[in-house]
Amino acid sequence: MNDNHLHARVFRTSDEWYADVDDELDPQPDNPLWYGSYTSQRAAIEAACERMAAYHRARADHEPLPRATA
């Protein structure tokens, strides 16, 4: 199974917390895989972590399992 390297970014804007998730293929902030705005840092971090976990679960569900070696 290929590893999918995701990263989250969380930062404060003037009146809210912003979070986004990118992958290693397109790490530029202009086109994240997902993003959201939140009223607290904790909410932004939790949302980003949940989104990353959801991407990993979805990917694991759609990839074939490696062959067993005898």
C-alpha cells in the first residue's frame, strides 16, 4: 500500500481560526484538499484531524490488501 502523506495547517486570521489539509503532491495553500473556518483553535485542530482520518479510512477501504506471503 502506498503511503499518502497529508499535512494540516491551522492558523488564526483576524477573527477566526482557519484549517486546511493538503497532500504532498500539491502542498500549495491555493488549492487544499479540504478547508474550514472555526471560532476556536481547538475546533480547527479537531476538524483537521478528523478530515485527515477520514481520508485515510476512505483510502484504506478502496485499496486492495497486500498479498499474503506463504
